Amino acid sequence: MDNLSSNIGKKLKQKDLLKRYLMLIIALAIAAVLFNLLIVPTKIVTGGVNGIALITNHLYNWDNSFIILIISVILLLLSFLFLGVERTSGSIVATFIYPLFVKLTSYLVNYINIDTSDLVLISIFIGVIGGFANGIMYKTGFSNGGLPIINQILYEKLKIPVSKSSFVINGIIVFIGGLFFGWTMVMYALIILFINSFVLDRVMLGISNNKAFYIITSEPDTVRKYIIEQLNHSATVFDVRGGFLEKKRKVILTVIPSREYFKMSTGIKEIDPDVFFLACDAYQVQGGK
């Protein structure tokens, strides 16, 4: 089983390798342009290596790309040391390419003049484009390096959940940014982080066009026939046992287009007013007849 898992992992890494590298480079370029044209002029610190670069540049006037490169290389070495070569290899490209793009695109401000007075609009734009770029990076299967390496190490060595360590580390960076650039910028940073997370999920998972229904009813045969004969969709029935009374029941699983949600929910409630069902987004449906 371990060999099978390892072989599958290697095949996934090698699949469409050139295309994935191209997508990663494009995403890094977009992120670098966004950083120089909108984030640097507004001084909105949203965490990560970018946030550290903004604060350090403010204090010592060091070049942003140089700061990002130094921090990224240090984190890469820590990854090699604590996580190993295989888990670190996916971070190498981003570690060196992103600072290079930051340096090259820093000259765009001399040719592209953007009015950053409307910080609400700027924050929305940063959140949307940043989330789009991050979503592309994650879809490539490669790591964009940076502070997530610290989160992985903390989880590997101390079993601290990635979500918690990420929240604390980035929260500290945002807080320090607020000390230097004002607390209003922190509020804009929160807007950016929320939009970024939402857009990233949409890019990663897509927009759900289907709903998966899990139905527990006293009329399983009638509900199954309604789904198959009236809605023209397939259904799978399997046995379950309740956790409290340990009573055996049947669960019906079916996936329908989102536009038929009303027909499904109304129809099964008409058949069984006491029906219990769970409906959730189904982002990918493959196979089955």
C-alpha cells in the first residue's frame, strides 16, 4: 500500500509538469505586479513575506525584492532541514522566481500611474486578483514557499494545526503593520484577506453547479422512484445505523443540478413531511450512470 501511494504521488507530480510550471510562473508574475502597483503604494500589510518586506522597507529602506529573497531562501533552507528534500523541491521555483519578478515589475510604477485614493476599491481589487493568483498557484500542486513553510514545520514537529499557526503568524505581521501604517490599514487588510480566501476557494474548487443530497426517510422506495422517474436522476441507497437508538435506516444519495434544488426539496418533503436530508455543494461529479 505504501508503494502504491508513493507511485501515485510521483505520477501526480509528473503529470502535465510543463503546463503546471507555466501556470505557476504566470501566477507569480501576477502576484508581483499586484504587489508593486497596489500593495506597496498603499502600505496595506496582509501578512506573509510581502508584509515583512513592507515593514522592513519602511524601517530600513531596503529593497523589497532583496528582503523577500533573503527571507524566502532562509525559509527554504529550514524546509530542507526539517521537512526533507522531496517536500521542499516544490518550493524552489517560487523562492527564486517571485523575488526576481518583484524586482523586474518594480519599474512599472514609472509607466503605470494608478490612483490609490479609493482604498475600498483598491482592497477589493487586491483581494480578487490576489485570490485568483494564489488559487492558480495551489492548483499547480507546487508550493509558493514563504511563511507557509513555518506552518508546515510547526505541524510536523509540534502538531500545531496549520490554520492556527498561520492565523497567529500572519496576525502578528498585520498587527505590526498597523503600528507603522495605521489601524485603518489593518481594516483594509481584513477586507483583502476575506475576499482573497473566497476567490481562492472559487478558483480551486470552481463554482458548484450541482447539489448532493443525503436523504433519510421512512419512505425510501417512494423517494427513490421520485428521483429516478420524475427527476430522471440516479440514486444510490445504502444502509446506516443511528448513533443514538442504533436503529437501522436507509440513506439515499443523489446528485442533481442546482437549478433542480427546489423540485427535489419540495418533492421529498411532500412524500415524507418528516424527512431528514442534507444538501451540500458538489464541485466535481464524475462517473456513475
